[in-house]
Amino acid sequence: MAASKTVTTKNLIALGAECLADILFALAEEDRDIKRRLRLEIAEQDGGDELAAEIGKRLTSIKNASSIIDWQKRKAFEKDLDLQRQMITERVAKTRPDLALELMWRFMALAEPVINRVDDSNGVVGEIFRQAGHELGEIAIKAKPEPLLLAEQTFDAVTNNHYGEYDRLIPAIMPALAKEGIDHLKAKLHDTIDRRPRRNGEYDHRAAAIVRTLQEIADGEDDVDAFIALTPLKARQTPRVAAGIARRLLTA
């Protein structure tokens, strides 16, 4: 008898669709997260365009918000943020990769304002954006955008990577960039480095980030010589860096 009262998928199915709908409706009236999820599921019934539009509304709402997200609301916010990411990647991208790519760029643009509003000492929010950055590259492969436009967007992303949200972007997006896009991106990155004023030995975080991006591209193209050329002589003499170069040479 006790087993029949256990909440399982089988027992819930036995309640019937109408009963479950009434329960969900009642719960949604009291819980914004449930209501938001149900709206997304209902929107998808009308196709990927409607789901994309619903996600777009939520992204705009998050962008326009300015209040601090305290510890009591943080977990619910993290869950909602990750839901938007999943819906873009797992639902919209299946039928409308072009819309999914547009939405993911908008999602990634939220990283800085969102992280400025929430205590991310546990790193959860940052990880959501890093995962989304990787998935953006995968969506771009499906969407097949114009390579030079994608290269420009990628350049803007990696040169404004304030919280590491784009740390996983380059390896994932290189196939979508193709040779034309990669060459354009490399040229812009090298030009940016050449134009930066020297700091008399002071560490330049922005320049270092650009160099790391160029090294990731070199790895993606299996160009060990380019990787080594981008590594300062002093750094090559450290055991960790020297071992990394040695592994690349052995592989080549």
C-alpha cells in the first residue's frame, strides 16, 4: 500500500493529464520559476521561433535588472540562468540554429552585468557562462554564419573577456570560422598587440589574454612553431611551459 503513495513517474502518469495540469497550474501561481518553465514549454509547442522569442524576453528582463541578487535569491537565479542556456542549446538550436546563435551572443553579453550583481564566490554563475561560451561555438557550426562577421564577433568577445566567460570559446568556434575567419581573427589580434603601448616590464593583462587566444588558435591549427613564437623566452625556461612545448613537439 505504501508503494502506491510514492511519488514516481509511473504513479504521476496514473493521475492523468488533467489532474497534473491542475496541480502544475496551482504551483505556478505560487512559484515564478515553475511558471517561467511552463511558459517556455508552451511556447515551444508553437515552434522554435516562439520559444526563441520567449527566451529573448527573459534575456532582456535580466539585462535591464539592476538590483543586487542576495544569497537568498542566488540559487533560484542560477537555476533560471542555466535554464535559459539549456533551452537555447538543447531546444532552439535543434530547429533554428541561426536564432540560437543570436540568443547565445545575447546571453553571453549578460556575463559582466550579472556577475557584478551576484556574489559568485562559489563560481557557479561563471561556470554557466563558460559552458555557454563553449556551446556558442558548437551552435555556430550548425548556424554557418558568414566567417568574417563571426570573426569580428569573436574578436570583440575575446578582447572583452573580463570574467573568463569566453575561456572555452576559441577551440569550439574554430571549425565555424574556417580558414577565412581564422586568418581575419589572427590578423586583428596581432594588430591589437602591435598597437598596444609597452609598459616597461609591467604585466599587461589584456595583452596576455590576446596572446593566450593566439596560442589557442595555434594549437587548433597544430602550428607548434606559432605557439612557441608567441611564448616569451623567459616563460619557455619554466618547467611547466617547457614541458607543454615539448609535448606539442612530440605530437607534431
